[in-house]
Amino acid sequence: MTSQQASAPFSPAADDMAAVFRARYLEMVRLAGLLGADDPEDIAQEAFARLMRKGALDADPAPYLRAIVCNLTRNRHRHLRVIREKIPRAVAEPSSEQAAIVREDHAEVIAALAALPARRREAIVLRFWLDLSEREIATTMGISPGTVKSQLSRGLAALARALEAKA
Amino acid sequence: MNNHPIEGELRDALAAHAQKFSASPDAWQHVQAKNAGLSGHRRARSAPSGAGWLARHRAFVVPAAAAAAVAAVALGATAVAHGFSGTTQPGATAYASAKPGYSPALVSVQVKLPARTMAAGSSMPAQIIVDNKTGHAIHVNGCGSLFQLALESDTYHPEVGWPLCLQILTIAIGKSTYPVPFTASYLNCGPAAPGHGTTHVCVHGRPPALPAGEYRVVLFQSHHVVSAPAPIPVTVTPVRSG
């Protein structure tokens, strides 16, 4: 992509949107999944639907999509937490997907990640899965770069503690 | 910034775990449907949810049943309009409507009761265990809960309804357990001398207890999600006086 193309406004005509979808959909599904969404595809689809409703965008819609995925996943967690508080005995048995997580090689890391607060988990995933810079993470999460640095530092420390405790 | 000792392991774990999430082949159609503003694809943000809400608003439930039935018809039409093909691709998303887009045989349900005898007017904390073997999460347009249990007999057939709101309720892959308490009481009531239909006179603002006798626990669904299990016999005993 040339710099001229990069600075041009993104017009989400049907073909363009389909191209963005092909290029970014799986990334958004996986981002939602790594953030612990119970239905990552629904989150990703909603993010793309909002992108289409938004109209003209900057050249790269990925930051917008990532921000929407983070926000929707965080909201979904909050919603589920409220439901679980109202219905204490709900959903006691793990789903088959959760069971698969427990069986995988990196189960301890993923379990420790899941125990982090939502913002810390987002920072960790955006940094170490997507390799975003602290500034890019700050833009995605709507926080300052300093807060990103703090979230990353605390998140890594918490993960290290959790893994040491299980070792 | 120096690398943290666990960075490498963390990157490997995230990369490996990410591979477990895949895209369904009809995802683009779902996005277009959401973008078109089809309400069934949107999560209701402020709508009440959960069995607790249902329990607190039980008196409202049955009066709303007729309207809910109308809404259910509309929602069914919406789901059909989404063009779901009925295929069961791994990782795909299915939306249940009047005609589910999956084989009901792949979704089984079991009702668990802690006892087979209960006093009239008392509540029993039953559970419904749904085993979703379709390979994908199932989404249903509904409100509050997918399932209700109620007692029926040869002479009493409860009218079960759902409150009016629009939420997307999800049945996860694998086994999910839903707490579905039910009471040995009528489901609806009205003021004294109702003079119409089967409405029973409220006692302290609540439906009166069922008379003692032999009943069956029957599963009701807001949409046809699973094949109904066989009713379970339950004996309702008289309320102990004193």
C-alpha cells in the first residue's frame, strides 16, 4: 500500500468492505476469542457491522475494528457477570470449548491470562499477540500510553506470579 | 524495555490458542444482516434478563403472553429472513427459529429434579442440562430465559408466557446447565370474582397454590430449541397447617 493510498479516506463501498472483511475478519474473531468472548464470531460480526454503519474511515480500519472488539467483549463480560450474580447456580459445567482449553499445551498461561482484569488482558493480548506498540494499544483502548505501560507491566507480573505458583 | 522472562512463553501460548478460533463460511452474510439493522442480530443492551427477573415479574408474564406470541411470530419471520441454510459447519453460528437450522437430534435436554414430592405452594430448584452437539453455539431471540418448567395435570394445563424484550440468548457448545425453579402454584391470578376463563384469585398478590394431587413437570421453550423430554411425575402434597 502506498502512502498516498494510506492517507486517502476509506470509503466502505460494498467491494471495499468485503475486502476489509476478508483481510481482517479472522483476526477480529481471534482477538475476541483471546479476550475471552463467549461467542467471538458474534463480536467480530458486530464490529464489522458497526464499521459499515460508520461510513467513511481512515485508510486502515483495523484500529477501529480492534477497539470495537475490545469494547464489545468487555461489555459482554460485564453483562455475563451481572447475570451470574443474579443467578448464582448458572452454568456450572464447562463447555466443550472450555474443556479443550484445559487440555491444550499452554493451558496454564491461558488460564492465568483469563484471570486478569479485562483491561490488563486486553493490553497483554494486543502487545504480545498483535505486536502493537504502546501508542497503538493506547489508541485501541482509549487510554494513555503511560497507562498501557503500567497495565502491561502489572499484567506480566501477575502472569509470572500465577505461573510460578503452579510450577 | 527489557523482555520479561515469560514473554516468549506468552507469545507462543497466544499464537497457539488463537488458532482455535475460526471463521464460519456464512460470516459475511451475518455481518450484512446486522448492518441491515435486523433486530434479531443485535444484543439488547438494557433489557432485563435471567430467571430472577422472571420470578419477580411472574404476575406480568401471562398477561404478556399474547403479545409475546405475536412477537415470537415476528421474530421467527426475522430469523427466516436472515437466510440461514440449515447447514452445520464447524464453528458456525446458528440462529434458532420456528424451524431450527440444525438437527434437533444433536441437541438433547435433561430435566433434573431434586425430589419427586413437593408441598403445594412450595418451590423446587430444578435444573435443565442442555447438551449441544451441533458443533456451534446456538443463538435464539428471546427474553430472560429459554426454558420454563411448570406442573400440569389431567385437569390443569398451565399457560406459560415470556416477558417482552429482545435478547439473543446463547446455548454454548457442549453441556450447559440452567437453573429453572418452578412452584406448585398456578401461574396466573387475578382479582376476586374474576368471572372469566381459568384465572385464579390472587392470594396476597400471588397466584394460589395448586391443589394436592398427581402432576407432571413439563418443559416449555420460548422457541423450539430442543425436542421436549418426557414429562416427569411429581406428587404435590397438601400444605401443612399450623
